[in-house]
Amino acid sequence: MPELPEVETYVRELAPELAGRQVLGARVNWSRTIATPDAEHFPGLIAGQRFVTFGRRGKYMLLGLASGMTLIVHLRMTGHLRVEAGDAVIDQHTHVVMPLDDGRLLLFQDSRKFGRIWLVPDAEVVLARLGPEPLEDSFTVDGFGLRLNGRSASIKTLLLDQSIVAGVGNIYADEALFRAGILPARAAGTLEAGEVAALHAAIRAVLEEGIAKAGSSLGKSGLQNYVRPGGELGGFQDEFKVFRRTGLPCPVCGTPVERIVLGQRSTHFCPVCQR
DNA sequence: ATAAGGCCCTGACCGC
DNA sequence: TGCGGTCAGGGCCTTA
């Protein structure tokens, strides 16, 4: 699943491909992909726009345009944004086709159709609910602790809440909780100060390691939820300690990794190393 | 305000 | 081999 490290990799690797390129127009094959404006008006509004800046906020890709507008892309589960040759085959999963001024095509593909695209004058309107960026100074131990204080929901559930901290998804939540030695089912408000600090540090560590490995590529047999824009796989899936390792030995103590469901999400942990 | 559950989607997988 | 049922899950929505 594209989470913060995967989206960061996307932005870094797409930037050199798109910098200075102009979009000539768009064909929308699945209208719900376009969140803002509506799919009918999107082609006219994107035509003539030129990419100048590249950023990320949480799991949102921010493609800044010379007009001052921002093309925002959220890949959700299975979205892919890639630049391909002008004669590339447009398959049934390609929901938006944007020809570029160099003859290539910017494609948005998404088999699950959960991904969304916005073209807006003010990106903040779309991003308003997001909590702090975990790798920036605005994400502090104290602020994190305040957000968890008094909450009865499980810490795992709150790590997935993008208003608590932006960019953490199911993979990095489980891996961060393992590294911090905290059981995912713990009520968030019961974490002690030392545990909050350990989790804060673990979140940063797993995200940074994820970025260094260009993200996590996983998928059931062949179908990858995430591949880098150029088609290569990420490498962080080989570093998982607990995620999707149910029944396999904990790399620290050898106890079989357990799986439970929290907040309707698969959750993996070591019952001995995590307390 | 918080917590819990449903919904959107489709490909992979499982059991019969 | 074919087929129906189940699972995966990010973010948003509704309900209590």
C-alpha cells in the first residue's frame, strides 16, 4: 500500500520526469477518480498547465503548477501514476490519460478505483484535516502525547488516523509498534511517557528506513499494490519484522507472530516483545 | 468529541 | 474447471 515512504519515492522519482513538462489535456475514463473539479471540467482546466514544483503531505502527492494551482494525487490502495511513451497501451485500469508536450503520456492507473485526483487553487483545502508531518520538527513527542491522552481507542487505530500523524498506514503502524515494544491493542491513553517517546522515535525510524529502501512492494502473487514510477520494486518488504508474518518467528525472540483485527485492519505483533 | 461500523472497488484466493 | 464467497484496506460517511 502506498504510505508515506512510497509516496515520497513517487514524488522524488517523478519530479525529474515531469519538471517543466506541460499537460496538453486529459481523457477521464472513470469519472469518480477526479474529486475536484468534476470530471467534466477537469480536462479543460488541466490543459496548458506546467509542472514546476513537487512535494508531499502525508500520503498526498502535490504537483505544483506554474499557474499556482496544485494537482493533488492520492494513490490509496492500488493507484499508480506513471509517465509512459505516447504509444503505450491504455488498459482497463487506466482511468486518466494526460498527454504531455514531449509526446509522452502521464497515466493514472488504479485497479481498485479508490485513488483520487484534485486540481485546486489552494491545496490546503484538501489537506486541512491532516496532523503533523512525522519527519518534520512539527511532530513532537509532547504534541503526540497530547493527541493520545485520554483516548480509549487502540494505539494501532490512532496511528492510522491521519489527523494524529500524517502518512502512517497499516504497514508502518505495525512495524513502528513492534520496534517500540508496544502492543497494538493497548488503549492509546494508557501509554506511559517513555512509551510515547519510544513510539515517536520508532515511527520516524521505520518511515526513514522505508524511504531509504524506496518503499514496500507487496502483493498477492504477481500483482503489486506499489511499484516505483519506473517499474522497479521497493525493498522495505524484506525488512518487515511482523507485518504479514503471521505464524513466522519473531526476529527477536522467535515467538510466532500473531494477527488480530483492530479498526477493521489486519494487525501483526509479537506477543512477547510487545507489552 | 469519540468510537465503531459501513461503504467504495476488484483481483486473488479458498473450498466445494 | 467452474463458481460463489471472502478478504484486502485508506479515507470518508453515518450512527450512537
